[in-house]
Amino acid sequence: MDAWEELVTSALLGTDRRPPTLPALTDAGAGGAPVALLDAAALHTVRRRAGLRPGPAAPAPEPAPDDHRRPLPEAARHRLGRLLAGRAAPAPSGGRRGAAPDLAELLPQWLAAANEHGYRAPASALPALLDAARARTDLRPQALALAGPRGLWLARLNPDWKFALRGAGSGAALPDARDGEAVKVLWDEGLFAERVALLAAVRTEDPAAALALLRSTWAAERAEDRLMFLDSLRAGLSGADEEFLEEALSDRSRNVRSTAAELLSALPGSALAGRMADRATSCVSLDRTEGAATIVVEAPHECDAGMQRDGVVATPPTGRGERSWWLGRLVDSAPLSCWPARFGGRSPEEIVALPVADEWAGELHAAWCRAAVRQRDADWSRALLGSPATPPATGPGTSSLAERAQLLSTLPDEERALWVASFIAAHGLSEAFQLLGVCTVPWSAPLGGAVIDALDIARDAGSYPWSFSGVMGLAERCLSPEAAPQLESLTALTTEPEDASPGAGGYWSEAFQRLVSTLRLRSQMQTELTPPPKLTPPPN
């Protein structure tokens, strides 16, 4: 046994049970054998380290690829450093956010703006940028786009950043969609995320080639991969996809069949949409026997094999009746264009306003809502939304704010913002949070003004301030920076009403100060990112 092994054995068993026999330890001094053992171990450790032979050097990594995008302006580069350093700052104590802007919430907007201008991240910021993307999945697409090919190169050298190699950043290494041989190699050998990105890229250039690529390996793909590939066909969905989707209705995976049926129902001219229209109109009709026109419903009594092949799941979710479940699936998959003819040429507004017998109105209107969203039909969405001044509980088509938000998403941006602004003016902010989330950023002047006025009214009424923290957070991200002057007067500390929540005035003042500071910082960020104007050469 060599000296080192003897020292280890004595240390493990104890010097009393296994006294060391080394000459340097047999004559232990005042400290005894344990102290002498530690001294000897320290000496031998130095000897062992000094005697180590260096291992072979690892091969040097390949040089980082070039990134020819424009560099960030100096002020923007410093701003990025501050945003990355402040993204993980601890929250203020006491549950209050303070009056300072939240840098973590500003980072996504800064990244989006930098990418719009075509900048590249400075090399020194790449590690912090990858760390930020690792911690927050919502940052990854924009962060990896800014990091570019050098970010991917760096990610290959650190296992903590391997997410970048299978995420959005893999698109940087895609071959030209017109290079058939390179496309085929990556499709056959690439990672799943690379294949999804490749399919999307080829589909943008040549939809027929993308479908051919998908068909070439479809039968050998795993069920979960077939589902993801099928879901990627939502972008650019057209009648040319119908044949492939019809074949997918016979897939061995129920989820694949269901998704194929959903996509086909979004094509009003598809054969599936026609079959669903026949089934749905046989269940829903107009009754005039008692004078006033009334919609009557006779829900299906069974879910036959044809319905199941077309995506109707026979077993309803817990708490749902079978017949109402089947009816909903038929109606939301039928083209909305089939209903005016079924109801005597009435418009969508007139159809939605008709009474529905036997309490089927909720199920029928909910199915029409889903159909309007899936088919992106703005006319039916307007009919189901009704007037924004109408109380949500008595709306013409739906009282669900989630369904209203989905319907709003089918309207043009300006119309959507005006509808939500009118809704806020009529009903306040308490029910508007989901609706605000689907409005285009930055909010238009009418919508921003409605939000500011509603917050001012809530403050003056002594409302519980913390219940508006979500809307305040949205306002910080979505209000136009030009609204800052309008908010200045709201930053002052006001006298609290007698029935106000204790401390509400201070909270509101602090929240408005933070809102103004954030808007000004966002304006400054945009200025820093704006490229300098190109100089026009003087005339000869």
C-alpha cells in the first residue's frame, strides 16, 4: 500500500482503529496522530498535484461565424447591458413595486425593436443574453434572433444553452428552400425542431413541395410528431391541403384525426365542411308555427362512424351531455355560410337575435363563436359580439369574456381597439383585461385614452388599487409613449375618500409615477435604437 492510500485508510477508519505506519506519523507530537495525519495529507496533496502530467489539449473550437448585421448603437448597447443585468433584480419588499420601471418587462420590447431594425447582439452580451433566454421561454425567439449565428456557435460550447440548438435559433442554419437535395438531407437527418422550421420555410416558398416532403415520411413518423407537423399547416392553410388532410382523417392517432378535422372545417369549401353543414342544418331549423320565428334544435341521438371519422369525439368531456356535445361539434365545424339560407336569407345579426327554444341558445351560440374564430369570419364575430355598451351578461351571442376576446381577434386592428375602448367606457376595467390582451400594441389613442380615463375614475372612487395591478402592467407595456404627458397630473398624491382602501392614494400615485417613467423609458429606448439617417451625397 502506498503512502497516499494508507493516509486515506487511516482517515476513513480513524487513527485509533487504524494507526498509520508512516515514519512521519509514528512519532506524533503534542497534537497526536490526528493532527499529524492532516499535516501529512496536506504535504502529500501538494506532491500529487505537482507531479500530475498535463492531459492532451482539447481541439480548438471552430471560429465563430460572421454576423454581417449592423452593430448596435453605443447607447443601445449600454441599454441592453442594463436590461440584462436588471432582469433578475429582487422584488421590492412589502409587495409594492415602487415607482421605478420594471426592466424585466421592458426587455422583450427592446429585443423585438432591435430585431426589427436588423441589429446584431454585441459579442460581450451573448452569455447574458443566452442566460436570459434560458430562464424565460417567452424571450427565446427574440433573444436567439438577436444572438444570431454567433449565439448558436456559443450555445454549442455550454450544455446549459443547448435549448438554443433545438429552438427558434435553429432556423439560422436552414438550407435554401429551393435546394432540393439539402432540404431532403435535413428533413431525413435533422432534429425535430429543425424539421418543423424547414417545413415552414419550404411551405412559404412552395406549398406543394412542403406537402410532398411531409408525405415522404408521414407513415414512419411518431404520432406526436405527426400532430406537430399537421399543426404547422395552419399557417397558409388552403384548399390545396384538403386531399392530404382528408387522408389524415383515417390516421391511427385520435389527436391527429381531430386536428385534421379542425383544419378542414376552417376551409368552408372542403368536403368535410359540406358534410358537417348537412348534419348541422338537419339539427337546427326555423319554426314559424306560433307566429314569431324561433330556432328549434334536435340534437343528434348518436355519434355514428361517419361523424367520428370527421373528428367528432363520441365520448364527451366530464360534465357535458352527449347530445349537446355532438351538436356543438357539428355546428362549429359547419361553414357559417350555410346558415343564412337555412334561416330565410337573414343576416348574421338577425340570426343571432332569434330566440332559441328549449334552452339550446348557449350551446348554439358558443358553437357559432368557435366557428367564427376558426373561419376568421368578421361579420359573424360582429354579430356575436353585439354592441360594446350591452352588458356582457345580456350580450347577443356570448357572455364569456374569453370567447369575446377570441371574436375580437378576427376584426381589423382599428375596429377591435374602438370596440374595446367603448366597452371600457361603458363597463370600466374590471372585465376588460382579457379584451385588452388581444389589442394591437401600442394601443391606439382612443383605446389608450379610455384606459387612462377608467384608471382615473377608479382612483377618484377610492377603489381597491391592487385589483388594477394587472391592467397597470398591461398599460406599461402597451400604452403609446405619447400618452405620458396625459398621465402627469395623475402622479400627484390626492386626498383619499373616506371609504377608500387604506393607503390607496399612495399606491395610485406610485403606480402612475411608474407608468409615466416606463413610458418615457420606452420612448428613450426607441430613440436609441433608431438608426441614424443616411447622408445624402452632395450634388456634383
